[in-house]
Amino acid sequence: MNISHIEHVGIAVTSLDEAIPFYENMLGLKCFAIEEVADQKVRTAFFRVGQTKIELLEATADDSAIAKFIANNGGRGGVQHIAFAIEDGVANALAEVEAKGGRLIDKAPRKGAEGLNIAFLHPKTSAGTLVEFCEDPNK
């Protein structure tokens, strides 16, 4: 697989309305997109920092992965995942990880925020960090 860069860092928050002002007013970043990803039960907000993005994730349902992450984190948000941009296709990267004995959450790419094809690796494969593969939006 060919990883071109860190596509984004996903940060779970209890409220986009409460979190966005910190990134805009304190850090001087500009939120360039807010969207709901219904099948993942989240609302997202994006900020660009160079070539990398910050993705804030707010749960839209109590049974979502983000709601569970926050509950397991004492009711607080925090860094939830890191996403790598894959130049030669998310499906190819998944196949390579699986061939090397890695565990996958997603067996095939699916649509995520910004319409990108995404897939997640199981944290037991990646030393406890949730890793996301994203199609490289520049390709």
C-alpha cells in the first residue's frame, strides 16, 4: 500500500456547537464543512491544517461508535482515530493488511464523510489505535 499522508485525525466531541468555537476562536482555524453521516450515526465538522484535516465527530445516537467511545472515556471526548490517505486504493490496503494477519473492522470500503471511500482496522491490529484508511482525495 502507498500511504501519502495523514488524511485526518478524528476527535470525538459531545457537541459540535460547543467544540467548533474552540477551533475557530482559539486556534484561528475555519470550519469548512459540517455533515451528517447517517449510517455511522455521526455529525462531522472539518478543519484544514496544512494537508491534514481535523474531523470533529458528534454522536447522533446513543448506540453509535462515537457515543460508546465517549462513554468509555468518562463522558469526555478525545482523539478517536487517525486516518491515512491511501494512493493505491482502500480495498488494496485492506487486502494487504489482512494478508499480513491483521484484523479488519471493514472487509470492504464504504462511503464516509466527504464522500470518500473508507475502511477501519481493528485496534487490536494497530496497538490500540483505531486506524482508518481513506481514499486519497488528491488522486
